[in-house]
Amino acid sequence: RLPERVTVYEVGPRDGLQNEKSIVPVDVKAEFITRLADAGLTTIETTSFVHPKWIPQLADAEDLLGVLPRDPLNRYPVLVPNERGLDRALANGVTEIAIFGSATETFAQRNLNRTIDESLAMFEPVVRRARDEGLWVRAYVSMVCGDPWEGDVPLAQVASVARRLMDLGCSALSLGDTIGVGTPGQVTALIGEVVGAGIPLDRIAVHFHDTYGQALANTLAALRAGVTVVDASAGGLGGCPFAEVATGNLATEDLVWMLDGLGIETGVDVRKLAQTSLWMADRLGRPSPSRVVQALAPK
Ligand code: HMG
Ligand code: MG
């Protein structure tokens, strides 16, 4: 059985723009986010309070939040890896954050400069303080379907890291196929394993990158397994600079086209969204990889 409604968790401004070669000006980012909200997206991951040398594309997080008109009915989560990041987020009026762990040691080291244990120790005070301040906290776990350095990642290993992240006090979990290698059977098994580890379905989101063209099929498998929150990035922007084999996220337009066809409500206007992605593609100087954006482009 498929859900009647799906929440689209838009990650384009963060996961998308963090991987662009060029640095997008603050006013373009603010307009992008405003247009995404106009197209009906209610949860928009806005930026990251990470080390500016690690992700120069998002070094303007303070400036962006300073100029971004935020609709009080929408949610604008940001990535926060450590207490320094949390301090910066709190100083800028953030009310929703996401920490981001890894199912594998190699990626934990490359992305966070920490072992898995050390990264959990880094996240612990972040989640505790965030909760004390009344913030909503999401936990990502990366490399859930495979790792470019370690190969296959055992499901039990993913579920164990997911459990440990959630036990810190997070409200939601996003399962990240960072390099887009997963296939639908694997996704079904993964969700079963994570639910079996005691994480309720209504807290689980899926986060697919489309490197191998599997993201939409994987999403359908996740919906069939009972997941109702799906991460996607407008126009299919994105990747991860510390996992070079990662290309863009599942394109939000591709997702919404499929969900519209299935009669699943999202509140998103796919045509309006595609116009925004075409506009953004112009700003970035390259076409959107999304098939739906290409199909809806004026000929
Ligand atoms: P580190 O070098 O170990 O940092 O990096 P440190 O704790 O040793 O601190 C070194 C210096 O950095 C200190 O300054 C800190 O204050 C400063 P000093 O005292 O030397 O002058 N510093 C900071 N400054 C500003 N903001 C901060 C901050 N933290 C420390 N937040 C660190 C550790 C975690 C900071 C670093 O590894 C980092 O920033 N990593 C972020 C990497 C990242 O953003 N990756 C992409 C997002 S993850 C992703 O895309 C996957 C996902 O989409 C899901 C999926 O697809 O699977 C979520
Ligand atoms: Mg990602």
C-alpha cells in the first residue's frame, strides 16, 4: 500500500549547492529558496554551519540567513556537525538542525575527520543542547547502500549507527545512499533492518543520489515499505565533495511527477518548480540533469 501524502524534504540549496564548482551569490541563493517555497516546498534544507574551508560553497551561511525571508509556516533546517556549528546556527535564529553521521569508518574520517565513535561523541552535546533549546533534530546516516572505499556495507552496521544516532535524542533519521549505488531490493531490506532496530517508520526518511539512475525506483520501494518523507533536490543538483562518485540527488521534479501520477499528495507544483530549476541552471551555466525538468522546458 502506498501513502496518501508524502513530505518532500528539499535539499537543493544545501546538498545541491555544496557541490557546485562555482560559488553562488547570496542573493541568488535567497531567491532560489524563496522560489522553492513558492512552488509549494515546505521543508527546505537551507545551508550548513560546517567549517568554511571544508565547504566554501556554503561559507556564507550567516549572510544567507540574514537576508532570507523565512515563511513562519515553513521549515528551514541546516546542517550542523559540532558545537561550534550549533552556536552559529543558534545565533542566526535556526530552529531545526541536522547532524550527519556515517555508516562507514572511511567516510566518517573523510567527511568529519573523526572515527564513528569520535563523531558520535562530537554529536552528543550538539543534540543535547539543541533539544534543551527546543530545536528539532534530524540525523543523517550516509553510505547506507555501499561505500566507494569499503564496498558493501552490512545492513546491521547501518542499523547500528542509525540506532546510536537516534539514541542521542534525534527526532528523525534520513538514510543516505550517498553514492547512489543502491537498488530497490536492498532498500526494502534496509528499511526492514532499521525498523527492526526499533526506529519507527514515521521517523524514517530516504535520501537517494541518482548516480546509477536508481533513485526513483528506490524511492518507490521505500514508499511501499511505509516511508513517507523523501529527500530530493530541485533540478537534481548536488553530490558530496568528499565522495567523488556521488552525483546529484534524486531530482524533486522527477519525484513529484511520479507522486502526482500515483495520486500521492505533496503540495508541490511541478511546473512552477521546473521553471525555478531552469532559472537556476541558467545561473549555474549548465543544464539540469533532471529528465522532468528537460521535458517541461519550453521548446
Ligand atoms: P576539524 O578540522 O576536525 O575541526 O573538522 P576541529 O574540530 O579540529 O576544529 C578546527 C578549527 O575549525 C577550529 O578553529 C574550529 O573552531 C573551527 P581554530 O580553533 O583552529 O581557529 N571549526 C569551525 N568553524 C566554523 N564552523 C564550524 C566549525 N567547526 C570547527 N562548524 C569538522 C571537523 C566537522 C568541522 C569538518 O570535518 C567539517 O566541517 N565537515 C563538514 C563536511 C561536510 O559538510 N560534508 C558535506 C555534508 S554531508 C553530505 O553531504 C551527506 C548527506 O547529504 C547525506 C548523504 O548523501 O549520505 C548529508
Ligand atoms: Mg546527500
